[in-house]
Amino acid sequence: MSANPLLMGHPLASTENARHALLYMCRIRKFEEAVEDLFGRGMMHGTMHLSIGQEASPTGMCMALTIQDQITSTHRGHGHCIAKGADLTRMIAELLGKEIGYCGGRGGSMHIADVDTGNLGANGVVGGGIPIAAGAALASKMMKKGTVAVSFFGDGAMNEGAFHEAANLAAIWNLPMILFCENNKYGMSSSTEKAFAIDNLADRGKGYGIPGINVNGNDVVEVYEAAQIAVDRAKKGDGPTLIIAETYRWKGHSRSDKNLYRTKEEIEEWRLLDPIPKFIARAIKEKKLTQEQCDAIQQEATDAIVAAVNEAVKAKAADPAGLLDAVFKKVSA
Amino acid sequence: MSDRMLTMAEAVREAMSIAFDERPEVFLLGEDVGIYGGAFGVSGDMYHRYGSERVLDTPIAELGIVGAAVGAALSGMRPIVEIQFSDFTAQAMDQIANQAAKIHFMLGGALHVPMVLRTPQGSGTGAAAQHSQNLEPWFASVPGLKVVVPSNPADAKGLLLASIDDPNPVIFLEHKLLYKIPGRDPVPEGSERIPLGVAKVVREGKDLTIVATGIMVNKSYEVCEKLAAEGISVTLIDPRTISPLDMQPVYESVEKTGRLMVVQEGPAHAGFINEVIAQMAGSSSFGSLIAPIKRLAGMNIPIPYAPQLEKAAVPQIEDIEAAAREIVKNWR
Amino acid sequence: MSFKYPVVMPKMSMTMETGELLLFHVKVGDQVKSGDVLFEVMTDKIDMEVEAPADGVIESLVGNPGDVIEIGKPVLIMLTETEVMAFDFGGDSAAPVAEPVAPVVAAPVVVEPVVTAPVVQQVAPTPPPVAQPVAPVAAAPIIVNTSVKAVPKARVEAANRGIDLRTVHPTGPDRTITFSDVNSAQVDPAVLKRQAANKALIAKGIEMTRGIAQASFNRRANANFDHAQLISAWAKVLRGRPDLAVHQHVGVSLIIESKYGSALPVFRDPDLVSVDQLRTLVASTTEAAKNGKVPIAMLSGGTTTIFDLTTYSMSSATPLLFPNQVTSLTIGYDSESTKNISLTIDLNFCDFYDGALLLDALIASL
């Protein structure tokens, strides 16, 4: 069970909620920074996809979800995991290939799942999680669980057949599903301008008969408010919603990205739209948090990540001995 | 002992119905499985008996359908997906091979995918290249999938029930020519399972071991009967599940007969049946062989349309018979 | 100085372990000349007259007619003035060493005994005129069984029963040996023993030849020559290069495979007789060798060896130089009208240039 059970509700509903929103955004930020650092030190294998700059979207979305509500995530999935309440040590441990990692070192960055927090897993295939979320929503409906399934995906995934098929299934079956697009402007190097012939991605919803909502993905409050509307619709049985959260990834697509397809100026512009100071200013203005509290929360997030890394580094490396047994779940007698 | 002679379509329907009755979380989804009763009539009247929620018609969207089944399986349901033709699994391959097969492993065992994907395959219907393939090697080469190839109604029933019970994704490949034919053996009443990974020794003999899959078991059986009348006795082994594969009976039989012939309908090149040959070649039973291993398989071509061409593309009874005679005659 | 020379039960086939002494042709005190018949022995396969390896006097008779005597054990002792050196590849340990005498094994069918003072010894720092019990060299190159097609169980069965698959007649498709071919094959105990002997022999050969620097030359030649022509031509070429010879004479050893083992009859100075005469001799000797009989006089004195692989449809094999031989020729199949001729030389005695010249000269004269 996660040490940090999810807190639901509007980020500005109370000091506690504001603290949660800020803490989780900071945790994501610090987590990604730690990953970048560990990678730079050669301690991490493979590749990584950082979501620095996008923290408000998963945080705002997940503040509208119960711990039972389910999500599917993407290759850029650390933020969704953390926002849904995953354990930081086990996440770092997974990235370091440790036995205590979420996947015992078998999945790595792109495959972290956490059953306890309703996280059905990140996904290495663009759009791979969208039909799965539709299926989770189908199960919820059939089993009358009253839960909603959220599929996080990027703008790139919206041109995959999987998006189309899943959106249509969710629509025709009226599934309690939220299609949450983090539009960070680029599918690897392809800008949305190049990859779409429509200006407003939310218009795609019309094609499936579902509402499409645009939100400022760098504003945790705005994201939450849209998410809550979508969750309410889903739980009432009114079917799926498409949310397009406009945001931006500050870092490259992955470690190998040289940012040849965008300008320094553009990145700088978006850095000024950093969701964390934006929320701090709002929380202070609305007297939910003081500057001191905000500083302390940021420090708390940093401390949590440092502690997680320290613990994970010491953990036992994943053991190849059990690999063959891990392929299939044992058939119970 | 029952003497109910069912077709494979009826047996599969019966197994699904038993599972539906046993477990509320079992449901069927696929194109035209509802009121239409399935493209090959397999779901039949189930829509009327279990309703539209459990016999769920889908749009033509294989990737979406399989993905939805994966998601539902991850979330407490036990979906049975019917893909109308195995050829169309190509549309859904990401969800089958990258998602369903790997989730349990990739996620360190946190989740599992208790899903059955049923799909008809095979040639003989004149539907040509995009509706006639035998695709078991596609699935058998993906770790994390179990692959079942039933050859008769009684096995199909027991194997499907075991597949639905299985906590892992199972690809269940039904040969469409078997749908309408009653099996040789009656289909037992009740809900007895046939465990996955246990080959069946269909008949025993001392001169030759034939390992055949799917419809080739039936064709080989006819050959065995004919040869038996002439004093040539053949052991016929039906692996039933090709992943996992049970080689033990094959080894034991070859140690007695010294001759091995393998038969599959799909193309020879990189076909599943080659796995049987490879495992035999690497086993200590290899030294028991008194004849080169004979492989009979489809030609390495897309399945053609015209009946005479289609027939020529895959092993026929006469081919199996001739090959069996030759191996027994030439190698002593 | 006279030497005690034990004439031992000869090893007449690879499989032979003992022989029965049939009768003596001599008695104590008899003066004998090299080549005189001393006694007759019988083995499971061959009856054979054992001849005196050198001139001398019969000192004593060791065995009695009717005795079954282990190979290498003395049958009689002669006194001789001639220094004799012999090699044995089969039962070397059995060879008794009679002091101060050079131990000698008469007539091993296997290989190449005897030579006068090998160069190796001449250059030795202290060359005592004493023959040493000498280690052997592989006799016949072995045809590996994988050159024979057989089903797996036939191989297993053949290995279990000690059947040489080359001796089994294939009845399966593509001349493959079937299980029943092996099953119905007569196990020839002689073959079994030969295989065992060959194994030991090869091991020794490897040991022995380790350290000899050798080089091989290969050229295609027209196939229109027979063994007599080849032997004669090769002897002529060698005679022209006495500087390369270790021996005074030229002795061409021809490897003949028989079911009793590899026989190596030596044609001594074959270039000094006419090719027609030689042809007659080669034919009769080959026939005799195939039946396990090689005149004892032809069992020694080889200075070069010819191995003809064409009867096995082989084109080449790794050649071996026998001890104290500087050259060997391997004849291989090349095409209907051509053959491969490989010359192997011992680089201790000749250089690459010599080798090339020798092969060139041989092919020119064929």
C-alpha cells in the first residue's frame, strides 16, 4: 500500500488539499530530476522519458480520482505513477533494476504498475494503454464497481488506431472512461501542427460523440476542475470524456534528444509557464498556503526523493534466477 | 459415459456456457457474436441465453476489442474474445503480443491477464490468402502466451474450460473445417477440464510416430486406420497445446517406433512443428531414430483460392499416407 | 660385437594379440641368412612364415610348437652382427629388450620398421649403436565415420557393438545405412580389435609426430597413371636427390587398407626394375596385403610413403610423415581425368623450395 494515500478534491479547497497538490507536483519534479541525475551518473540502464514541466496534469487529474479508480499511463509515466500514489522507493528501485522495484527489475521506467493505487501500468507502446483503459472501464461497468478508468496519453497517441478504436468503444458502450491527452506539442519531434490537420485536438471528441474539453495543462486547478466534471459524468453513467491538457515538456523526448525540432526560445517561453510557481502564487494569494509552508513542502518533496534514492541504491539487485517462472502466473490448483 | 456426438462449434459453445454459468466474470466479446451468433455460428444462441451485456457485440475494431479484453481482464473480468478470422489478429497484434503476453512479466507479476482469444483458422473454405492462415507460430513465438490447437470437439470443450480458468492469456485456435464435423469421440457431459500442456496419445503403434496439430490430427488418424489394416501400426500424438508443449510422449513413442513424422497445415518454413523436430534432435531420444524425421507441412505460399490450388497448398490425406508408407518401407 | 636378437611373435594384424607357434624351420646353432624362414605362426586370420631379420646364428628356441604366444614375446633368440632397429606400434611394451641387444620386432604389419642408422641418431651427441625401443607413428590415416551416412540409431548401435560403419552395406535411400543394416551386420571381432588398436596407434602417432615441422604441397595432375607408374616415377625423383635422403636406398611404402588393418608393403628400389615388372609385383603384393599377407621382406625399409585416397573417393587428407621418412605422397580424387597429388615434407631435411621441386619433378615425369 502506498505511504501516501490519495487525497481527493479541489486543490484550493483547503490548506491540506493545496499542500497535497504542491507536494505531488514537487515530488514529480524532484523525482524526474533525480532520475536525470542517476542516469547521468551511469547508474541507470536503458532510457528515460522525463515529464518536467508537465506536473500539473497528472496531479490535477488524480486529485479527482479515488484510489480504486484506475489509470493507464505512457512511456512518460513517472508523473502519473506518483500522482496516483505510488511508492517512490519502489519506483526508483525499479529504475535501478532492484529486486524491490515495482517490477522486480523486469519492466523498468516504461512499465511501472501499482495495483494498490489502481495503476494498470505505464506502456512502451504509444497508445497501448488506451484500449486497456477502455477494458478496465468496461469491467467497472459490468461489475458495477462505480470506478472510472483514465487513460493518460500524449498528442502523438491520438493518431494511433488504438486511440480511435478505444474512443469509439468507450463512446458506444458509454464507458466510465476519461481519455486524458497531455498535449505537450510534440510526438517525439513531430509537432502537433505537422501531425494534425485540426487546430483543436478536443474537436476529435465530436467524431466519437463524446465531449472534448481543453484545459491549461500547466494549471493544476484548471486541470482538476475539468477532471472532476469528466469523473462526475463517467460515474453518473454518461460516458467518456476527452480532455486535452495543453502543456510542454522541458526536456527532450528521451536521453538522446538533441532538440533539433524546436527552438531555445520556445523552451524558454514555456519554462516561464512553470506549473509549480504558478500554483504557489495562487495558493498564497488565496491564503491556502504561506510562502514558508510552500518552501517547507518543496523541501519535503526533495527529502522524500533523496531518501527513496538512498534506500533504493542499497537494495538487492534483481536476480535472474526467477526469470523463467515470471512469464506465466501459476495456475492455482 | 456419454454418447453425445457434438461438432466443435457446439462443444466450444457448451464450454463457454458452462464457464458463463460458473463464473459471472466470464463474458464473450467480438464482432457479430451476439444476435448473429458468430460468423461461424459458435456463440449461436448465447446472446439470447445470457443477454447483450455478456455476449457483447463489438464494432469491427480488433485492436480495440482485444485491448478492451486485456483491460477488463486486468480489472477482474475473464473475457473471451472472438476474432472472426485468425488472420485479423494481425490488426490486434500490439494488444496480443506487446500487452497481454508481457504485462504479467513486465510488471513484475503485479497484474495478470486471464483472457482467452478464440479464433478460427485454417484453409479449405475457398476464402483465399487473408482468411485461411494457420498462425500458431506467430503466437507460439511470443513468451507469455499459451497456445491451444484443439483437434476435436471433446478436447475443445475440456481445453477451453481450462483456458478460461487459466490466469494467463490463451490463444485458442479453432480450425474452421472442424466446426461442423462431429468428432470421433463423444463429448462428455459436465465440466471436466483438460489441463493445458498435456499431449494426447490418440492411438498407439510400433512402426511410426506421427505428431500432428489441429485438423491434421484427423487426417492423420484416417491414415493410421488405413495402414493398420495393412499391418503398419502408428502412434498418433496430438500436442493439443503447443505452448506449453508436452514432448514427453513424443520421446517415449519415438524410442519405441524409431520413426517420426510431423504434420501441420501451416507453411513449413519456421512453422511450429519444427519445434517438435528441434526438441527431438536435441534429446537423447534422437539416438532411437532409425529414419530421418519426415516433415509434412503446407507449401511456403499464401493460401490460394481455386479449390485444386488450395488443396495442393496443404497436406492432404493421400500425402500423409504416402509419406507414412515411404518412411516405414524405406527405413528399417 | 654381436647382438642378441630376440625374434618375437610378430603382430600381423591390428587386431592380433597372440599367435600360435606352428613349427620351427631352424634349430639351435643353425646359421641363417636374412630372409630365411625361421618359424611358422598361425593367427585367427593369417598363417605366416617368419623370416630372419638379419644374418646370424640361432642361439635358442624359446617357445614350443603349439604354444600360443603373445605378440612381442620372443619365439627364438638369434645372435647377429647386424645392428637392427625396429619400431612397433601395437605391442611396443611387450617387446622384450635383450641386453645388450637391440630389441626388434619382426614384421609388424602395421608400419615401417627398420632403417639403417637414421639421421636422427647420427646427429645425436652420443650415438651409441644401440637401437632404442622406439615410439610409433600413426599407421593408416583414419577415415572418419561421418563420411558414411547412417541413421542415428544405426550409429548408436554400431558404436555399442563395435561395428565399423564402413564395413556395413547400406540399403537405405541415398546409400544411407539403416538400423537393420547394422543390426544384421556380422560383428567382426577382428574389426573390433583393429579399431581398438588404431586408437592407441593414433594417439602414439600424434605424440610421435608432435614437433616435426612439415609442409605440404598440392597440385592437380592427369589421372592416367597407375600405382606402378607412380611408385616408379617417385622413386626416380627421390633418387635424383640423394642430399635429401636419410637412407641409402629408396623404399616406397604403399598403404593398403585391409580388414586386418593397414598394411604398408615396401617396394625397395622400384625404379631399378621395369615398370611392367613392378606392376606385376604391386598387383600381387596388393592382393596379398588385402588378404592380410605381406611378405616379410617387404615390411621394412620404407623411406617414403604413398597413400592413395582415391579408392575412398576422397580428395585430400591430413598426411603423416612416418618416422625417419622425409616425404610422403597423398593421392586424392579430383575429377574423372585428374587427381590431386600432395607432397608432405619434413622441414628438418628439406626446405619449401626442395618440396616444390620434388612435386614438380614428379608430376612432370608422370
